[in-house]
Amino acid sequence: MKRFHETKLFRQFLPFMILIIGGSFFIQEFTKLKYKYSKVTSQDFKMEMKKKGIEMKKSSTLEEEYEKIKILDIDNWENVRIPRPWEEPNSPNN
């Protein structure tokens, strides 16, 4: 028996065959999922929202947003610091 454990067949070929054959059974489980869930339909959220009466805003292009920003006066602004919660005079901790 000791001589059999030292052979090249036992040390290299047997683990290789176990990996190949065992791997095919392992992969088989993942391929089953592909066919099991192929009949599941995806949800169309836009259609569901229309059925419930909710409407989304129309998406705007980059050019439209640029035109809106061009109108704004971005050169004259003032940096205002907002007090932190522990610095507020009306906080319950004071």
C-alpha cells in the first residue's frame, strides 16, 4: 500500500481527475441556475410608476443645464458659515 501511495498515478493523476470530474459537477449547479431563472421577467419601473400615477421629470441635456447656469450671477456671492450643532445657541445641551 505504501508503494501505491508513492506512485506518480496516486500523487498527480488521481487529484487531477478528481478536480476535473468534481469541477464538472460543481459547474453543473451554476448552469442549472441559468435555466431555472431564465423565465423570470424583469420589472419595468417606469411602467409601474405610470400605473400608480407618478410621473418623473424629463431628463435634461448638458446644454440645457449650461443655459440655466449661464443666466445665474456666479461672480457675486458671499461665503456664509453655518454654525455646527454644538455651537448653536438654542441647542438642548447648553
